[in-house]
Amino acid sequence: MLSRVADSLYWLGRYAERVETNAHMTTSQLENMLEHHTPHIDTFWKTLLDICGYQDDFHTRYEQPTTEDILYYLVSDQQNFNSVAALIDSIRFNAKNARNCIPNGLWEEWNTFYLAMMQQPLTQPYTVLKTTEFLTQLRRTALTATGTIDSLMTRDEGFQFIKIGKWIERSEKTALILLRMLEQQDTLTTDTTMATTLQLTNALEEYARRFRSRKSEDIIQFLVSDSKCSRSVTYGIRKIKRTVLDIEQETLQPHSEDLLFALDELEALLQQNAHNMTVAERKEWVATIHTKCMHLGPIFSKTYYLTVPMLVE
Amino acid sequence: MFHSYDASGFYDEMLTQNGPKKHYTPFYEQILKLTHTELYEKHKAAQSSFLRQGITFTVYGEEGGTERTMPFDFIPIIIPADTWQTVEAGMKQRVEALNAFLHDVYHEQKIIEAGIVPRELVEQNPYYYKQVDGVSVPLNNHIFLAGIDLIRDEEGNYCVLEDNLRNPSGMSYVYQNRFAMRKTYPEFFHNYSIETLDKNLAKMQQALLSHRPQQLPEQQEAFAVLLTAGVYNSAYYDHVFLAKEMNIPLVEGRDLTVIDDIVYLKTIRGLQRVDIIYRRIDDDYLDPEVFLAESMLGVPHIMNAYKAGNVAILNAVGNGVADDKAMYIYVPDMIRFYLNEEPIIQNVKTYRLDDEETRNWVLERLDELVIKNVGASGGYDMLIGPHATPALREKFREKILEAPHQYIAQPTIKLSRAPAYQDGRFYPCHIDLRVFVVRGEETSILPGGLSRVALKEGSLVVNSSQGGGGKDTWILKEAKVHA
């Protein structure tokens, strides 16, 4: 497969996952906002900005931000590469770039959303109802696109690159959410921190169904090491490893050595027991996991001669 | 529905003053069965499906490129079998002669020696590349894909308006117009038996792969790619469609590299050798080492690989010398010279303006004639005398006097018309037809081609960048119409 096309598919997978997660987190936050006290909202929004965008960039542009500013920045601001609008552009660009390797249905799904967004963009004021409706529609598009990939794509390298993009993005994001929320433990109660973490990672429903404990170490261990939860870091890393081995047809090749080594190392780290750690050690552990997840992307790109990330001009 | 339709004054494809022509009768009767609301709904559904699928072209303006769909008009151009057979034979003949000319012009130049084509017209042509003098191309074929633009005059005779031998685009629209027609207007096919387009892409793939470069070992399968300028190119959809249908990778210049005169593709598993490049970028951008140094679209040293016979580039480099509007005048002579035949499809009468007497004659008649820049296309730098303002005519007078060799003149032809349905009504619009000729070991012609329509009432410009639309083109199978 052409490196440039593989690169586009990889980023298509990443951006699609990112936009879906960001939309989910923003929707959750909008719901939270209705009930929480004002001081908490600031902390939550700040954390969300950290996870979805760039806190520093935001604050250089907005001195005394309002909720409207934050929503504009997260949803519509083309200068924020991680805003919903910018990510949709990037997804469409990468899909267009790889059009002859993806099902028509996948292209049409994203293109239809893009056209609707161009025709009727979400504009201020960002009311809860209107914004939630827009983000829900976006999430539906993302889920349908995933369904199209799963049901229509040949299980070849194209499919594998999209999936690896998705799992790298998800593992990194789960680790990041966890890390940022642990950093808020001094400001918020442990209960709130952990409930919000589960909510933002979209694992609340699954966790509540499978476990009763609300202890932070249990929740952290779940999000890091659970082998059945598709939002956990371990689940994502195992998926990546499995897919890389498929690409390499189960044999260890010199060019993929670094990648498999990094995956093995990360996998071992993920299996450590959070219960034997202090609060500070747990935070340190999660920070290391996040850093290692972040390094996976560049190692993967180097292994398969991928180009630099594509951004819409 | 057609009570206010004026079929007089021009050759109309579908209607006479007394109703539809015989081969349009079943279609006409079918229209009458639908209500205006139904027609409107279908029209809307067809247009939005083009947009959703991203079947768009890019128009460049002040704020970068804007994606647009080519408006689709559902009334097809229906061509009876015997008429088409003549067109087909004429197209094969013309492209055969043009190919012979290209081969000759880059080798012996017999046609110049014979005094048929003026030497300066070749040597001063900006698209004549000395860099490919004497280069042998696979199958001696310079034209893998040609798009020949035809019009019909007021008697309904087909004439060639323009030859496109470099990178003719629009083939994907032929298919998409047919798909839209089948999906949204299936009832109109009732009582017709028409030539399908299904087999032609396979023929095109076969023709492509038959251009094996000299150095490719006999037993080895040729590996081909389609080279595009990328997602921002105006014809990107055309490129995507053809690459997908011919099952070849769609690549950009930065995906290719040349090592020791061999072209390689950068893949996730390293470099892969490329044998055939169907390029959709212009000659000037192909190789920054040989042509435009600032080209970011091309591949450095690709011309060395081409000259060494390690890679085939289709269409061949240097075809522009044969398809500009000044050389067009000599195509009938090329047919006589190389094939010893009379042209089956005629040219439109064309005047070169470097001869003073002709030039003065033309300058006196700028209000009657059409003036075209020999190197321009897409309807740009063109004067349609009867429709132009005195100021514009004056501007063209100056342009002609400044660079007479740069312009040609043609009589204003009463281009044929066909009904179009837009905004809830039927009205007559001028049309033309781009016929696609594919050459490899065999020559094939796509049945029909791209019918382009000037949707602006009274306009003669059919180009999609200037408000033109597309129509499906039906070639009837012999004696199958139950009219």
C-alpha cells in the first residue's frame, strides 16, 4: 500500500475517534453544567480544554472566557486544530485523499455531515439543546462510519491502518483524561473526579454494570488494565499489537522491531497493580503510560514510512 | 409541458415544430406521464446525489477553490445507431491520423518536408518539446485517451470543434450521468435498447496495460499507476474514478521517486517498481529537472526513466503540439497524408490570422465571428462576436493585432440545441459532445460520450467551469426502438 494513502487512512482513524470522543465529552460537560455549582464548572471546562485542545492557546485569545467562548473554541473554531469543525475538515480531507481505497459509503457518510455543517453551521448562541443535537448527530455519523468500515472494508492493510489509528488515539485519550482528572484531585472530591473520569471516557455505564466499588484505585485499574473494556488502555494496546502482528504475518521483522518492543514495554507497564501504589505513585504511573502512548504514533509512522501529519490548508 | 418550447431556428436534437423526432418519441411520451412535482423531486434527488458522492470539480476563484457539481440534466442526447457508426469511424480515423502526426513530428517530420504543415507552426509551438525528439513510445502510441469535442450545425451535421490529446477529463461524468439516470429516472429506459458502458472500463484497463515499456521483461506483469496533482485539482474526482475502476493506485508526484532511471512507488513496505504511468498532470509539471523547475507536482528525473524505456508515460509527452487550435486546421490534411483517406467528420471552417489579407477580412467581421486563443481551453480568452459588446470586440482587435499567430477565427455556428429541464420548465439549450477514444493494442470508443449543455439560456459556452451542465448520451442499438 502507498505510504501516503496509508498515512491518510491512519489519520482518518485517529481523527474520527478524536472527534467522536471530543463530541461525547462536550455533551457530557453540557449536561453536568446544568446541575453543578459554578466554581466546579470552571475546573471542568478547563480540564476539558486541556483534553480537547490547547489550554494555553485558548487563554492567549480569551482573557475572561465565557462558556460561549469555550463552546465556540471547542466546536467551531477553525484555528483550533482539534475543534469539531477543524476535525471534520481533516477527516474529509484524508478520506478524499484515500478515496480509491475506502468504501463509497464511508466517504459519503462524512461528506454528507460536512456538507450539512457547511450549509447550516452551529452558530452562537450555543444553547444546550442546539449544541447537544449537533454533537449527537456528529456522534451518530462517527458510529455509522465505524459500522461501514467494519461491515464493508476488506481486511487488508487499509482496514488495519484505520484501526491502528483509532486504537492509538483511544488509548492515548483514555490515559490523558485519567491523568488530567487525577491532577484535579486537590480541587475536587475523589468521588467527583472518578465519576467524571468514567463519564468522560464513556465507560461509566459499563463500569457501573460490572463493578460496585467506587474506590479510585479500582477505577484507575479498570481504565488502565481491564482486558474487556474497549475504552481501557490495555484493550487498545492489545488491539494495536494484534493488528501489527497481522500486518507482519506473525513474524518479527527488523523494521517493526522498535514498534513491537514499545508495545511490549507498554503492555508490561499497564499490568502493574494500582492498589500497591500511593496516590502520587499512581499519578506518576498514569503520566508514564500517557507519555508512552504518545510516543507510539511516531514509532508507528516511522515503521511504515508514513508522512508528516496532514492538516487541512 | 413543451407548449412554450421553441424548436425553430436551430437544429434541435429532440423536437421539431410538430412534436418529437421518431427516436425520441418513447422518451417524450414518458415525460408527459409525469407531473411537474414529480419532475422537480427527481431533479432535486439527482443533483443532491452528485454532491453527496462528492462528484465535484473545483473552480478556482479569489478565495481558493470551491467545489461544485456539474449540473445534471435528465433529458439525454439520443443518437441512432447508424449516425453513431459514422461518428465512431470518424473519430477512429481522426485520432489515428493525429497519432501518426505526433510520431512523425518527433521523428522524421515527413509532413513538414512535404510542405503540408508549416515548420514554424511546429517549432514555435510552446507545446512542442524538443526534449522528446526521437523518443520511442510503447506501441508507437502517443494517444492513450483522446477527448474529441463535436458539435452539430444547423443541418445536424457533426463537426469537430476541438481535439484534446493531453489530459482530457470528464469520462467519470459519462458514467455518473448514466448512474444518475438509471437510479432516478428508470422509467425513461422503457422501450429503448441502448449500448451499455459497462465493458469499456475493462477495455481501458487492458489498453493501459498494453503500453509495456521497452525494458520490461516479457513474462513480467506491468504495474501501472495514475498520477494526479492531488485533491485540490479540478478534475480530482475523474482521477479517483478512473484509478478505482482500472484498479490502479492513485498517486501524487511525492509518492514516486527515480533511482538509476527507474521509477519507484513509496509503499509501506519500501519501494515498488512502476512500469506505466497514466499521468493527469501537464507536461510542464512532470519533471522539475527538465520542465518547470518550480513544479511541486512532478517527479525529478522521471524523463530520464522515460527516455531509457523504463517507464511508459500516457498520454505521451509533447502531445500539445497536435491539439492546439492552430494545428487543428491541418488535421484534415493529416488524415489525407497519413491515411490516404478523406475525413469522415469535418472540421469547423477556421481561419489563421497571421496572413494579413485574412486577418483584415476577419477584423472587419468581428461582430459575426468567433475568435479563440490557440493555446487556451475551457471557454477562456474567447470572443463570441454576435454576443459581445463593442468594447470587448475592440479588446480582441488589439489582441489579434498584437499577436496574430495566437488567435484563430471561426464562423459563429448555429450550434444544435436540445431541451433542458431546470427550475421547473423546459427550454432549448446549446449542446456539444465530447467523444472519448481509447487506444492501446486495440482502439475503442466509449459509446456516446459526455454531452455538455450550456444551461444559461442562449449561451454557447458549455464548459462546466462557466455554468455548463451534463447530460446522459444514449446510443441506440440497431432497430430496437419500438416507437
